[in-house]
Amino acid sequence: MHLSAEVIQTIKWDKQGLMPAIVQDANTLQVLMMAYMNAESLQRTLDIGETVFWSRSRQSFWHKGETSGNVQVVKEVRLDCDADTLLILVEPAGPACHTNATSCFFRTMSEFADKPEQL
Amino acid sequence: MHLSAEVIQTIKWDKQGLMPAIVQDANTLQVLMMAYMNAESLQRTLDIGETVFWSRSRQSFWHKGETSGNVQVVKEVRLDCDADTLLILVEPAGPACHTNATSCFFRTMSEFADKPEQL
């Protein structure tokens, strides 16, 4: 699918030209992670059928799993009512998290409160 | 649960002091919406057991369902690895979306591309 200029203009990008993308396992429905896409990374995602984000820390494209092999095969891309958030249903080839957890959301708030740290 | 100063300082709030909160149905696992919380709205959420967001457009607290009755009863609050995104599992009393759809993510990208609009 090619994103037309009208589609790109109607999407509500933030001031940095980014949009949050929630990644959900298409089979288990577990929420795996959240990352950000700009228009170009969304187009690349649609083109190659695997998630491609924009890394805010590295300021570069981030083809998830390119080095680890843990790519996320895109089954469906959804957009919310006010067109400012993406929901991407995927079949993951491996863990989503850099800690090797299946999902980045592996801690409850209580667990975090017991041991607050950014991992 | 009272959020300690250490917990609040360890959470990676954005420049506006906000954090995205993904809301997921605890039973169906459908992703319902995404909104934003600041430290105070997160504390209120934990206190009352229903979602309280920070409305960026209105710059005010937004107790979801306060007027519509469609509150979201919080079953679990999770935090991701780098502590910059919340995942909140809820039992919703009604539709999450202002359009009356169960989920705000009721459009596929193809459907949006056919009729691009912010609803």
C-alpha cells in the first residue's frame, strides 16, 4: 500500500513528525511493545511487511529484528479515531524486549514500585 | 498504592511530564485506546481504581466515563522495560471511543486510506 499525500497529511503526527505505534501479538493478543514511526518508517513497514520504527534515541530507522532476527511480521495495521496512534498486529519471530522478555510490559506497577529502575 | 518520589523520578516522563497509557480490555485483550497520564493522574487512577488521564487538548484531568458512565475499572497496571509507557488492563463499562465503537482502533489502515479523516 502506498500512503498518499492526503493520507500522510490527515494522520496527526506529533511535533517531531512521529506517531506512537502499539505492537500486539496477532495470535495471543499480548501487547508486546510501543515504539514510534514517522511517515517514512510507516511506509517501509507497509512495503516490507515487517515493523520499521524511528528510533528517537538514535535518530535513525530501526528495522526491528534486523540484527537479532526477532522480526515482527505485520498481519494488520490499524489507526485510531483521531488518527494519532497506530495499532500493529504482528507475528513475532522472537521476544520483543531487549531483556529477552516476550513483552516489554513484563512488570506490574507494584513490582516496579518495589524496585524502580529503567532497564 | 502510593507512588513514592523515587518511583515518580524513575518513570521516564516526556518533556510535558506525560506518559502514554495503552488501555487493554482485561478479558477480551482488545486494545481499546491510548491516552496520556501525568504523575497526578496515575496516582488518581491507582487511588480510585478507574482510569484518569490528562487531556492534552483541554489541559485538565479526564476521568474516563465521568459523564458518559463508560468508566474503565482498572484490573492491572503494567510498565514497560524503560519505564516510559503504561499498559492498563481494564474492565470497561461501555465503549472506549467517542464514536461509540468498543475500541478507538476500529479502522484498518486500508479503510483509513480509502477515506482519510480524523473523527
